[in-house]
Amino acid sequence: MQRDPAAGVGAGVGQHAIVISLTTVGRVTPRIAAGVDIATREGWTDLVFCGVATESCVLKSAVDAFERDLTPWLVTDASASHGGPAAHDAGLLVACFIGAGQLIKASEVSAGVG
């Protein structure tokens, strides 16, 4: 549920949540910067990531959050890859940069992480 789809920053799925919709990966985009700014302003320390493609877009976003002293959580069963299961699994393997304990299932998001 997005407040402004053009901006890519959505209304919360809960009291302390936003959705940032990305269509590219690479440099820090205004959408990523907006999400980090919101997290900083609100005092959030944990960010949850999922989407396509695990080995690039999702992983890069999670690593970017980690490098900004935020705690990223990568939802393994809510992410996938255009390259198939092998590419998805490779992305999860490389996710050791953010910590093996940061790889979670969707059911754990509902229960709360952190």
C-alpha cells in the first residue's frame, strides 16, 4: 500500500514501517536516501528487505543499510531471482556480508525481528 507510487516511499504496513519500491540498483538513489533519512529520523535501527533479484538488488540494498550502521534483515522466502534458484542461492551465500543471522523467513517478520 503506497502513499505516492511515483516517489516509491509507501505508507506503513504497521506503525513503524515504510515500503520503498526500487526499480534500479547501483548508486544510492533518492529513494534509498529517503528511506535511510526516514529510518534515522524515526530512530529505527532495523530494516527488512525482500524482492527481485536476491543476488543483486536485494543484496545491494541490504549491504547499503549495513554500511550505514543499520541492521538489515533479508527475507529469504520473499525474495527470488530472474536467474532462477541457483542465482537466488548465490545471493544468499554472499549475504554473509550482513551476517548469516540476518537471513530470515517471512514468518519471522510477522513475529518480529531484532
